Amino acid sequence: MLTRVRERIDRAQLGSRSLAIAIATFKKFSEDHTSNLAAMVAFWGFFSIFPLLLVLVTVLGWVLPAGDKASVLTHVANMFPLVDPSTVSHLSGAVWALLVGLISALWSGIGVVRTMQSAFDSVWEVPYRDRLGTRAQLVRSVWVLGTIGVGLVVSTLVSSLATSTSNGLSLGVAGRVAGYLIAVALDVGLVVAGFRILTTRHVTVRDVLPGGLVAGVAFFVLQELSAFIISAHLKNAQSTYGHFATVITILWWFYLQAQITLLAGQLNVVLRDRLYPRSLGKLPRTEADHRALTAYAAERAYQPKETVNVEFEQQAS
């Protein structure tokens, strides 16, 4: 029965470009073991959150007047639900906390970017001999953190201002809709920039725009959904349960977002290299199958003068 269903889907995708693209994208996602790469990205992303919050709280303790610290901390907690005002009785800047936070945030942030670079090079099947070395990766990681990282903070603030009802601003319906649209546009723009920067292969905006739209919109939706769950349903939960549930929610946010982002990256490759339709059988039956399998083999070239030749045996009719 499964064989018949597979054959029906195979025949159906020949007459449907959308179905063929979807099947090819998910198949390439599976063949590249992209889910494992997404899990690594999620780990480093989750690890970077807490040092950043430590830096934020420390800096606020330095720059804010004593009378404004409580109210500002409350507003920050509304924008970033990880910060619980009840657990921070006062803000006081400490040099050791700032140093620990900055070093940890920089280390984990570089880990996120380097893992993303490896993931996107794998998605685009860039040969290992053509990938950046350790020093070049570090330089690019710091540059990406200073550009796209700042953009993500701005996008989060815009989204929080548009959705929060306790920030003291009366935006109205039109203002909130405009805030949503600006936040989505920022997210899409940042994802498109990341898709271009975080791979050694030369790609254009047109090449990465389809996946950028998918991943950018998904980023905004997951961001709003996680903030809603934490602030609306976990804010008044029992202390221990609320903390555990908050951490689990944020961890799932990173994991799902990493999976969707890399899946969107696979969509860009499928469209750019026309890797569709792909056969659902074990044997390669289409030209797209042969191109994809050839790219997988060529990716394993490690030396500049190494050549990879791919041959396929004649299939019995």
C-alpha cells in the first residue's frame, strides 16, 4: 500500500510544480541531515540569551537614575519575558557581571554564526576545499554579530512596542498594524541578508528571496507566539512551573526557528538549481536526482586539486 501511495505521489508531482518543489525541498532537507545542523544552531542560540540578559541588566543598573530603575525593569520584562522583576529587587552595575556577560555572549554568538555558516555551506553543497578557514570565519562572525545581531534587537523592540499594551504608548489600530508590517519587513530583510552573507557560494537577493520570505514571516509568528505564551499563560503560573515552562518554550522557539530557517534555505537551493522533481524511490529516476546526488559527492572534495567524478549504473527497465 505504501508503494502504491508513493507511486501516486510521484505521478502527481510531475503535473504540479508546487508539489514537486515541496517534495524536493523536504527530501533534500532529509538527505543533508539538516535537522542535526538546526539542533546545533538552536543550542548556541539558546546559550547566548542568558549572557545577553546579564549584560542588559548590568548596563541598566549603570545608566538609569535610582528612581527610574523599577519602572524601566518592568517595561523591559514586558518586552523580554525572561526577565522577571520579582526576582531582581534592584539594578546595580557590576564590572565582573558585565565582563562575564560580554565574554559569554561573544563566545556563544560566534558559535551561532559559525554553526550557521557551516549549515548554509552544507545546504548549498559548497565543497569543503572552498569553505572559509577558522580565521576568516571568526572575522565574518564578528561582523555578522555587529550587523544582523543589532538588526534582530531592533526588530524585537519594534515588535514588542507594537504588541505590548503596557509600554505607555497609544499607537491605535493603524499604528499597531504599521508596527507589525515594519517588524515583518525587518525580519524578512535580516533573513535575506543572512542567507546571502552566511554562505561561501555567491548568491543574489533573487536567489534567496523565496526562502527569506518564508523564514522571515515564520520568525515573526514564532516570536509573537512564544511571547504570548510566556506573558499570557506562564506569567502568573506557579514559580517553579513557570520557570521550567518558560525555558522549555524558549528552547522550542530556537529549535523550530532553526529548522524552518534551514528548510527555507533548502527551498532556495531547490529553486536556484532546479532540483525538482525528485523521485520518491530509492533509485535516481529524474535529472534532478542525478544533479542533487552529483552535488552531494562534489561537496566532499577537500583538496584544491581533488576531482570528484560521479557515475550512475544503467537502470534495468
